[in-house]
Amino acid sequence: MQAKYAIIGGTGVYEAGQVSDATTSTIHTPYGDATVTIGAYAGKQVAFMARHGAGHSTPPHKIRYRANIWALKELGVEQVLATAAVGSLQLACAPGDLVLVDDVIDMTKSRVNTFFDGEPVVHVDMSDPYCGRLRRGLMAAANNLGYSMHDHGVYVCTEGPRFETKAEIQMYGQLGASVVGMTSMPEVTLAKEAQLCYATVCMVTNYAAGLSNAPLTHHEVIETMQQNVRKIRDLFYNFISE
Ligand code: HPA
């Protein structure tokens, strides 16, 4: 089984969507098992992986990031399209908006974040964590479909699973972050180490803590995702079919 493209579905994206002849299998890796569904779209093989497992059973800090990326590499994947539900740190970026992030700040604490845990010692370049070529292709797909998408954004990745405090969000804003989520790290680092082209389309599901008066709930995140998930799927499959 081989696939050139992969989709990693985050919160609210648990199925491959438009692919035909899909088969699901478990791939054994040195870092645990990964479940992958492979199907065809526009004559191309596409691998799909639900980051949190079917039905959102794995919290962000327990995801087997290394197993997931290893499995994709083993399938021959070259280009990885990831989705992420995020909170927005800017009023101009509202729930329902798409953000094609181009940089990331790592605030995680407990996660193993490398394949190079011993010899050889490798320090991977992270000047451009998200693949520029893939980002341009996704921006072109958004234009084809007439969807608006913010073409820059800095993702701050927190440890979770709790949401942030107001003071934390203020600090992250001062550090330059524009959206907040819990899963881009170490996923993007591992993709770099595995030499995969990797990009993330973020869906803003809420204003981050302190930007709105209402307390934040996971239910709100899921609901906004459900209302808008079709857009991300359209975007990915338009890109893949080009
Ligand atoms: N914070 C962290 N992760 C998130 C948020 C948030 O506000 N919204 C969706 N994922």
C-alpha cells in the first residue's frame, strides 16, 4: 500500500471524506501503531489519519506523533496536509476563518519531539517549518474555490489539555502568536525530520481566552468545526486533484 498525499485530520475531522475504494489498516512502527485509511481521489492515492483517533479518543499530549509520521513515511507519502482547530488571538480573525500558518512557537512541555534521540545527532532547520510550496498550492486552491484564507499566521502550540489562561494568551500575543492550538508540535518538527512537505490549514473555532467574555468549551470548538469542515476538505481535494 502506497500513497503520495496524506491528510492528518485534527479535531472535528475524523473521516477521509471524498476518497473511493478506501481501506483502513494498522501500521506497526517502532513508536506504536498508527491507523491509516487509504483511498483514491482524482486518480491519486491519499492516506488519511485521524490525529485524535476515531471519535476523538486521544488527548493532544498523548498522541503518538512519532508513530503517525513514521507510518506516513513508510507509505511513501511526500506531502502532508494537516488540519487544526485553533483559538484566535486577533479580533480580525474570527470563528469560521481559515488560517494558513507559516510559523510556530513551541510551548509544549512533556512530549518527545524528535526521531533523533541518540546517534546520529541531528539539528533540523526550522526557519520555514511549514512547506512553502505546499502553502502556495493550498492558497491557489482557496482562490480556485473562491474561499478566503489568511495566508500568514503564527501558531503557538500549548501543552493542554486545558485551555489557556487570559494572562497566557496576552503573553503569547506579545510574543507574536496569532492562533493557539495543542497539536502542531511536535508534528511539524517530526515531518521536517522525516523530510516530508507539511502544511497546516487552521480553522478558527473560537476567540482565545480573554478575547471574549464567554468561557471556552470543547463543545464550541467541535460545533464550529462541524459547520466549516467541508471547506477544508474541498480545499485539500482541490489541491490534490491539480
Ligand atoms: N486554545 C487551545 N487549543 C484550541 C483552542 C484554544 O482556544 N481552540 C481550539 N483548539
